Amino acid sequence: MKNISITMLFALLVQFTYAQNTLQGTINSQDDQKPLEQVAIYFPQLEKGTVTNADGYYEINNLPLGKFKIVISYIGFQTYSQTVEINENNTQLSLNLAPSAIEMEEVIVSTPFHKLQRENVMKVERTSIKDLKSSGAINLSEGITIIPGVESVSTGVGIGKPVIRGLSSNRVLTYTQGIRLENQQFGDEHGLGISDAGIESVEVIKGPASLLYGSDALGGVLYLNPEKFANSNEVEGDVNLNYFTNTQGYNGNAGFKASSEKLKFLLRTGGSSHVDYKTGNNQRVTNSRFNEKDLKTGLAYQLAHFKTELRYNYNNSELGIPEEIGEQSTSRTAVEPFQDITSHIISSKSNFYFNNSSLQAIIGYTRNDRKEFEDHHHEEEHEEGEDEHEDEENEEEGAALDMKLETLSYNLQYNLPKVGAVETIVGLQGMNQKNSNFGEELLIPDATTNDIGLLATSHIHLNKSDFQLGVRYDRRSIQAEASGTVGEEGYIETVDRNFNSFNIAAGYKLNVSKNFITRINIASGFRAPNLAELTSNGAHEGTNRFEIGNANLNNERNIQTDLSFEFSNEHFEFYVNGFYNSISDYIYLEPNGTTLEGDAVFLYQQQDANLFGGEAGIHYHPHPLDWLHMESNFSTVTGKLKSNGNLPLIPANNWANTLRLEFNKISHSFNNGYGFITLKSYFEQNKVSDFETSSDGYSLLNLGFGATITISNQPIEFKLSANNILDKKYISHLSRLKTDGISNIGRNINLGISIPL
């Protein structure tokens, strides 16, 4: 029996090791039949690809048998997306790509079936980090605001949190390295907590995604795609540097990656440092400075029927918390109050490929260490000669708030064999999370959270239409320990709550014609109340509020309907998206008119709420001026409580107009050359909650250009952008510094270079 087992194991290893099924072919231009070099050929499900050589030839080895989606893309040409069957030994696929002025399409990873956007039933917004950086954004949270319907709650320029169609904090889930990012995201004064270095692209699901991701995805998902490993038998490296004039800020990162046919490795390290930012009237906002260090690395091993990868991300941020316009300084060292945040993110993803089916297993571990150092208020009754002793006390005092959050998550998904036109995925997801306190103050108690969810979703592809259906069941348990002394201020009772939810989603996409697509999606979502909402009983220094939680809060539940219309041809694109989001038992803060410890008292309440709005946009590149692009988009959202009050932190309506040039289409002397000028206008926001004030409208003018130049055979990509070029003094409605009358950042010029090695 032992010999039989050894023989079977050896046979299996031989199958894994020596399977050399190959796809090969040539890619030419349809117009002149000339070969196209550097065309990307990629299997999304296998996460394996290559590029064509100077003769248009490509070859991908070590492929499993079966049918897999392949995507072939090249700038200036229509993206090809089809299912191919890999047979034993060699499979041939040669193509002629048709020219197109429309931007190259990419595969959407945040939805389970890995399709191009035009093939998806659910509409997902996608943008590359390169595009975000070209806009001059200082950080990732600011950069994603170029996506219609997405804004950011900010505390200066160092702390920002995404807002998707009026919902933020625990209602928007962030995914990185294929796992959920858990970093005490319940607070709007907590930043996103991840660097854009080593991130390839951003995908945004605007609407309930509880079917795919469970609790906390009630408002949407921000999905960060890490950079890919190098193609087989290739070595790559690059250095990227940026300087920002307003904050005298610099950030940079350097990366290296190498791959053999089976083993792959990558490493990227970087950091940034900024002084206090200047407003439009040339005043620096005291203690808005911040510093960041980041490291990302990965190791992968790939056979024909098996692929596994391990990734690790270390990030440390020191973030000043601005409170006033005081001392005008260009120091880079944060002064109290400030946050010191360290995150460790480890993820393991393994894929097993069978005949026309596959299994994916993702396991993640995150540790978030959050420390907040506050102003020390010592008694002023000191005799002469005690100043030196007081300084020593200040240096020795530890963090007022010191929380450690550890999360172990898992995600198993099995792609069943395709039956006719039906693709189906079943999955099991969950997490175990522990929050611990070590500081002198307590914001939320020590607690343990456990999640488990079961899901099934199917995509049905018909001739001119597609359906997508899904169901999911979740259970979350929260156990929080008591804190403090009974009867005294700040006492928190024990919490032991269980929350259950059953959710469904249905979508339909109709190809009305070759150029016209319409989609309708209806989905339910849920969110269990977080620890702060259930247990708070004290001053929250970051928000200047005394918050009192409610241990009897119910699940938030919502149903959102999305309707979209899209038209596109070679030179014109137009879209309209509309949504209506009905939320039951919406949790919100409301002041009760009293104060404690000098802070206004806010209570957590529940009430039904509705949000509605949408986005519309056009993109025109007139023939024969394919180098000229005119783009315009408008976004609006309204949030109402059942009592007819307005929801807080609802973004103002905004309208962005961009004129963009592609210089490389004018002359080949401008390699990858581009230029743009954008006017983004925010309208007055007077639909505010009872404890907000209205905000005036304003317009910001931004411009930029870039190109790749070659010096001594070394290509160097450079970019120059200027945001708020007119140095406008303004205050965003989503700025947490608005209550102190502190303006947002003034003119900021960004110079960046990228050097491939």
C-alpha cells in the first residue's frame, strides 16, 4: 500500500513538473499587417502572461489543459477577450488587432469572473496608479477622487478616507493583496493606511458588495491590485521620485522583480516626507506634516496546475493632527497631537487548476498598531528650576491611545465546471479579529470579532445579454470586555452580540447594439455595528466629541438599485449612471445639546435613510484629431434621514471638464507624451445635517504634461503637474478642519521622474 501511494505521488509530481502545454502565435495590425511589439497577452484566471517580440511573436509555456479566458491588449488598438481551449502540447492563436482611439480595456479583478468592464454585469470603475500619480495627487486617498462618485474625507493632506456615493468609514471596505484591510477604519479621522507604491491599479465598486465581501461592504469596495510579478524569464527594475512644492514634500520608491518559468520574486521599498501644507493665502497649517515608510515584497511559484504566492507589506506612518494655523514651521517632525501607525499585512494565495474548474484559497493576517500622542496638560504650579524636570516627563510619557488589532482572514472560492452558458462560483469567507488596548486612554474596549459567510453566484452569458445572480449568508459575533468601574464616568459594559444577514444580488446587461449597453443591478447589503458604535463612552480627541455608544444597535440593511446606459464608438463615449439606496436602521451620531469635559456629547442613533444620485459623462476625440480628447463628468448625491434631516458628510455636487492631448499621436518624437488641463467645480453644499454648516462652492484649475525621453540609451519618464494653479483659498465640505475655519491646500506643483533599470 505504501509503494502504491509513493507511485501515485510521483506520478502527480511528474504531471505538475513536466506538463509543457504551450500557447503561441503572432499579433499583427489589421490595417497594414505589420507585427506589433510589446502587445500584452494575459490569462486573468491563471495570472500568467507575456508580451510579443519585435516580430509580433509570443509564446506562453507550462499551461494547464482546459478552457480559459485570454485578454490581448495594446495601446491604440481594440482589446481582444475570448475563451481559448488549451490542448496537449501546442495551441495556436494568431490575431490581427483593429485600431481604436478608445483607451485600452483592462480585466476587472474585484468581481469574481475576471472579465473586461464591457463584459461585466456589475459596473466597476478602474484606474491605474500611474494615472492617479499623473494628476499630482499627494496620496492614494486624494488620487482616487478623480473617479466620478468618489471623494475623500480629509484631515489636512496626510489623512484621508474614501467616500463612495456619500458613504464612508466602516461602510466602505478596502481590499489589498486579495484580503480585507483592517486598521480601525471606523473613525473618519483615521487615514486609509496604505501607500500607493507597489499598487498597480484601483477598482471601485459603487454600491452594496456584501454578496462578494460580507459586512462592511454595504456602501462599496475599494479594491487595490498589487503590482504583477515579472513575465517568465524576465528581470525588471525601476526608480520613481516625486517632489511637491507646497509641502516641500518628496516621495520615492524603487522596485526589483525577476521571474523564471516557475519561480517569481519582487521587492519594492519607498517612503515620503512632507512639511506643513500652505493654504491659498500662503499660511502653513500647523502640524499637518507627515512621514511614511513602506516595504512590499512577494514570492510566487507556478506550475501548470498549481500556483501559489506569498506577499508581505510593512507600512509605518507618522501623521500630525492639525488643529490650528499657528507656528509657521517647515519641520518634518510631528508634534503632539500625532498618530504613529504601523501595519503588517501578510497574504497567501494559492490556485489549483483542474479540468475546466479551479479552486482559490486566500489566507491573510494583518496587524495594525495605532498609537496616538496627545497634548500634555500639566499643572502650571512649578517652582523655578523645574522646567527641565517637566521636559523629561513629557519625553517619557507614552501614547495616550495604544491599540493593536490582529485579524486572521480566509477566503475559499471554487469555480465549478462551466455548464453551457453558466459559470458558477461558490465560496466560504470569514475572519477572526482581536482588538487590544495598551494605552492610558481607551477608545474602544478589548474585543473579539468572528465572521463567517457562505456565497454562491452565477454568470449566465446569452447571445446579446448577460445575467448575474447570487445569494449569501453571514454571521458575525462580537464579544467585548467590560472596562472601567461601574457607576463611574467612562464605564463600558460587557457586550456579547450576534448578527445574521441573508443577502441577494441580481443583475442584467443588455447589448442593445454594437455600441450601446445598458445595465440594471439590484443588490442588498448589510453592516453590523462596529465597536465604537456599540461601546463608546468617552472623549474622542481626534474629533473633539464625547461619544456615547448604544449596545442595542441593530444591523444596517440596504437595498440599492443601479441603472446605467453606455454608448461608445471609435471617437465618442457617453454614460449615465443612476442609483437609489434605501438603508434601514442607518447608524449616525447626533448631539444632545450637552457637554462633558468641554466636549459636545454625541449619541449613536438609528433611523432609516435614503441616498440617491448618480454620475454622467462624455468623452470625445474628434476624427481625424485622435490626439485631442475632451472629457466631462458630473456627480451628484443626496442623503436624507426618514425624519427629513440630511445625512452628514455628503459630498457637494461637482463637475469636472478636461482637455487632454496625446503628443505621441502628433509626432513620434514625443514618446508617451501627454498634456491636460482640468477645471473641477464644486457647487455650494447647503443640504447639511443639524450639526454641520453649509459650504461655499469653488473651482480648481489643474494642469500637467509628461513624456518619455532617452538619454544615452536610457529612457526616463518625467511628469509635471500643477494643482489649484490659481492658488484658490477654499474649504472642502468633507474637510474635518472645516469647523476650525482652516482652508485646504493651495497651489501645489509636482515634478516626478521614473527610470526603468
